[in-house]
Amino acid sequence: MSDTPLVGPIDLAIEVVVPATDAWTAITDPARIAEWFTQASSLGEPGSAYTLDFGEGSVVRGTVLEVDPGRSFTHSWTWDDATAYETTTVTWSVEALPDSGSRIHLVHDGWHDAGLDAAVRDDHESYWAGYLEDLGALLGEA
């Protein structure tokens, strides 16, 4: 833990018109992820490696921490050029909505424990908002 002031999580969600099964595929299938986000490794079991490659040496490496198939998964998030303690967590969840659409929820947390400040968190939030906008456009926002 560091002397960094408490930095809260990024907490974003979108509602889309596709069923939850399609939303789950969009956030877990590498071919679909590449359509709105970046190159991703396959989602494995807890303990397996998870990689996001943004190109030009910009790579995030992590470990799958939890998987509830069709509903949620959590992975650690560390940039290749970061120090080991600068690890945060990303949790994705999908919820079916009564109208047959679905809600995709993202929480990126652990900034304080990683010794990262609000500026780093805010930069990530800006990028996440843009990526979720792209995902919403791909799936049809509700």
C-alpha cells in the first residue's frame, strides 16, 4: 500500500439490445473482442494467463481470477512496462434484462492498492468509456 490518496473504481455499464448470451460472447470471444477493443487471448479457467495486445508494444498481462460462465469474469491487469505492484483488477459482468436485451457492466478497481493515482485511473476511464461506446455501437445500444 502507498501514500496515494484513495482512488475509487471505474464503474461503467451499457445496455444493449442483444440477448445476454450474445453480450457474453462479445466480451469473451477473441474474434468478437477484436471488433471493438483489441487482440485478446482466450478466456481460460481461473489461474490461466489473460493477455490484451493493443499493438506497438502496448500489452496488458494478467491472470484470470474468477469465471462464472455466461455471467462474469475477473482478471488482473498489469501493463508490460509497469512494476509488479501496479496490478489492478477488471471485472466484466452480463445481466439479462426483462426486455430481452442485456446490461454489460465493467468495474476496474485496485488503483489505491497498486499505488496509482487519480490521473492514471481517469486516463483508463476515458479509454474504457470509448471502448464501451464502440461495444454498444456493435451490439446496438438499448
